Amino acid sequence: MAESPVVPSRQTTATAASDSEPPGDEVIAGMRRRFGAYLLDTFLLFAIVILLVTLLESFGLSISRNPDGADPKVFDYNYPVALIDMVIGLIVSGLYHATMWINKGATPGQIACKILVCDAATGDYLTPDQAWKRWFALGAPLFPVVLLLPVIWLNDVAAGVAVLWAVVLLITTARQPMRRGLHDRFVGSLVIRLPREPQADGRSGPDR
């Protein structure tokens, strides 16, 4: 019989976690569940950033120097505006993830996929320091991508490093028994499943 997870909160604690077993009766979130949450969050963030960029363009801040498409074969980047757009994207992403981890223990995508990010030792929600460090660890290589935007070949190298870092995090998460990748071990976080909803007869419902 599968064990029912204990959901940590600011009012509850769990026994200290090791790298081989979860704290208390908590159940570790699997890779598919986490990947689904990631896709949902990416879609929501993309929609928010596109909305903000569209607002900037309405004030004449277009990413292209040829916004009217006089020559459709040429797309001349307006680098200052492109840099502003990418910085806005980073700020939105940071606020989106960190504030949700601090206050709710999960982003909207993670809530939809019924998973929670908590402190591995106590079971509490992440502290502001942990939340911001976790977000930075997840996307650290993106910062050079933004800063090196005007230098095409360096920007391409930075983008390649960002992809490689994502693969490293994926592998270290998948291979670790508690699914704690480098980013989670760096800040002391753990990703668990939320409890199953009870049925009318009082038993736990199916774990989706």
C-alpha cells in the first residue's frame, strides 16, 4: 500500500531528510509530474512576458528597427530594446517563482500538478533566501545570454551553456533517489507530492 504523504507548511515540520529517504511520510514528486509543472509555468510566463512586450511596443519600443516590414527578408534587431525585453523576462520569472515558493510553496504549474517545494530538513516553505537562490540556480546561465545579446557568437556560446546546464540539472535530479538535483541540494530544498484527495468513504483517492 502506498504511503500517504504529509504536506509540510509553515506550521508543521518533518524529520531531517537524508539523500536516501524522504522526511517523515512524505512522497517524492516524480520526474513526469515535475516536467508537467515546468511546461505549465513556462506557458504562463511566456504569456505574461509577451503581454508586457506588446505593451512596450505600443509605446514605440519595438524589438525590430524595421517594425513595418518594409523589407521582409531583413530583421534588424534593436538591441537596447531586446535587452530590456529579456531583463523584464528575467525579473518576471524571478518574482513569479520566488514569491510563489515563499508564500504558497509552489508555482501555479506546480499547484496544478499537485507538488510542493519545501525545505528538506524542516518541511517548511522556502525562506526568501532559499527561494531566490533556487531560482538563480535553475537559470544562472541565462544571465550571460541576456548580457551578451549584442555579441552574436558569444551569445550563441552562452545559450549552449544554458542548454547544457539544463541537461545537467535534469540528469542530477533523475539519478538522485530523492530527486534532488544540484539546484535543490544547493539550497536544501525538496519537491514532494501533495496528498491525495479523500473519497466519500474516507479513503484516499487515486494519486494522479
